[in-house]
Amino acid sequence: MLSTATTRARFWQGTDKYLKPCLFILLGLLVLQTLPLTAFGPGGANNIHVYQALAFLQGHVYLPFSEPGINFDIALHNGHYQCPFPPFPAIVLLPFVALFGESTRVVPISLALTALNIIVLTHLLQKLSVESRFIPWLLAAFFLGSPYWGLVRGSATGSYFANIVAATSLFLALNEAFGKARGVLVGLFLGMAFLSRQLSLYTAIFLSAILWEHPRFNTTKERLGGLLAFGTAFGLAVGVYLTFNWLRFDHPLDTGYSKWILTDPFMAERWKQFGSFHPVYFFHNFVYMFIQGFHLEFSSPMYLNKPQVDPFGTSLTFASPFVFFAFRARWKKILLWGAWLSVGLCLLHMLFYFSNGWVQENGQRYSMDFFPVLMLLVAQGIKNVDSTIWKVAIVYSVGLNLLSFSLISYGYDFYYKMLLWGKATLMWARGG
């Protein structure tokens, strides 16, 4: 007679051989779920980076309209509307905007970047000697159980798409750093991330540690040379950003955030009272990053219909609990400290910011600024955690994402209409 523990262990081991096809099926279902957004959802008219790409194609940096007819964050300077965000997502969109203009659909581009990310992250985990049995689970955790998939779903809007582009760039930088460690490429990839999401800057600490420890470099002189190449390439990206600021706002250090026209009343009031960074934001952001659970809000008048998820999101603790396996990571000290410094400083920075990523379907989308590094710590940590625990945590995270996605906007209405259609069909079959 097998013990309960032995039976459970054999069950989980037996599922490993089915995991890859199950993962592809689940990815396929989520792609299908995204189809309404891809084929019928809003085009580039809702994405500020599409307009920035149009501006580049027209030979200037200011946005090509006299009055914005859509609801996104925008800055006004010297009579011109400007995008207050870094320019690289617009550069990614340039060839598509050149072909399709404002009709450019960004969600399919995000899906293509996701396919690239799956390949790059797989190679990255293999470079870190992560056992093959762990890799499908880690892919499921990141792409299906983290805020990432919500970003793909929402990438018709500019901020979400910028997160996707930054994550892609960070994975490319990490893959190069752990691979051939060509400092120039590592710096360029990090520069692409920085020119998408500024807080990607903190990943430079971890990348520097990787390059310093890389077996390609045998002497201190070679290590310093690799770091110099990395710093020079990244410095070029910083120079591009400073120049872009100067062209938009007449000063290299002016990002335009002070010129935002905020359309959400509570955000505008926060900015008016306390500015963009202030200690008063810390508690709210900390609660939503680590404490807030998943909950739904029902609509009036009877509060029985159309549930919506909390627009401020769900904490990582309750949305993606597998992230805490990162604390079990065992690595070379310089790599471990470098990774945690990158994650910790980035996290600390965003906890004092006036927004936590609102609006978001589940999880905390700003965490994607450090999530690629955090996933490598998770990959090192799950080796030291009972397989049943970390598998249940990942399955739970994926399931919660699926639940939250199915209860918002078109999702709930679709399922409700399908239920009514099924009921009507059953009554017709019974002759009623």
C-alpha cells in the first residue's frame, strides 16, 4: 500500500511528461481569448506610441494632432502635445505604423514579442543549468501566472506595450550577459529597456555583476574592459534619452512629467497635492504590492451583475505567490547580491511613486520592471522547495489570472450570453 505522500509525488512526476503539451494548449487558449482584442479591439488610436511613431515618420517629435481625442496621459509644451514617455516602444512600432498608420493593431505585435520572449527565456534558463523538468513550469509562471499576460491583453494602450518591450529587452540583455557576455550588446539591450521603462536602469547592477563574474574574462583588466564596453553602450542610450528630452521640452533633464495633463481626477489631485514622488504614497503602494487580496466589485443598482476586478490590482503575494521562492535561491554571492539589489532598489523607487500602475486586471504591472530578474531568482529557488508546493503555487497563479480575465469587460458578458444561449437551447430541445 503506497503512502499518501508517495502517491502524491508519483502523480506530480507523472504530469511532467504531459506538461509541455498542456502548456501549449493553455497558451493557445489564452491567445484565443486575446483574439477579440486582436481582431476587433481598438487599434492604434488608443496607443500614444503609435502617434509618437507617426511623429517620427513626419520628421518631428511632437504628436501629430491639435486636440487629443482619446484618453491617455499626455503632456503639453509650447503649444504642442508631447508623449511624456521614452521613445523606444515607438521605434519598435515604426515599420508597422509606416504601413498601417493609426490602424496599427498593437496586440498582435505584443504576441509576436511574447513568442520571442518564450524562446529567449528558455535559452536563458538552459544557460543557468536549470533542469529541463523545471523550465515548462517556469515559463507558465512568468507568461501565464504573472502580470505579463494582462500586459499583453492591455497592450493596445501605450503603457502596457512599453512594459512588454522593456521585458523583451531585459531578457535579451540577461541572455547575452550569461551567454557570450559581449558588453556592447548587453549595454544596447539594457538601453532599449531603459528607453522603454526608465526603472529598467536598476538591472544594470545585476548585469554588471554577471559580466564581472563571467568565465570569459580571466583578468581584472578584461573584466574592466567588459564593463567599460557595457557602460559605453548603455551611455549612448542615456544620451539618446537626454537628447529626446531636449527636443521635446527644451532641457535634457526635463522628462515632461511635470507637464502631464492627467484626466483621472484622483490622479490629478495626487499630483497637485504631493507631486510625482512622495512618502505619502508608500503605504498605499506597499499594500497593493504585498498585502491586497483578489476581490471583485459588482455594479449598481443591485450589485449582482458585471463584476470587475479591483483596478488597482492584486498584490504579488496573492496573485503570484511563486515569487517568494526567490528567497530560497542559492547562487554565487556577487550574483545573488547583484540580483537582489536590482530588484530591491527598483521596488523601493516605485513604492514612492504617485501611481501603482492603475488600471490593471490582476497583479502589479509595474513589478514587470524587475520581474525578469526576479524570475531568475525563482528559477534558482524552486530547486530548494518541495515540488508539490511550487507547482500548486504556479497552478494557482495561472488559474487566478484566468479567473480575473474572464470577469472583466467583454469576458463576463461573453460567458453570460453563452449561458443564456445554452439555457435557451435547452428549453428549445425540451419543446418549451
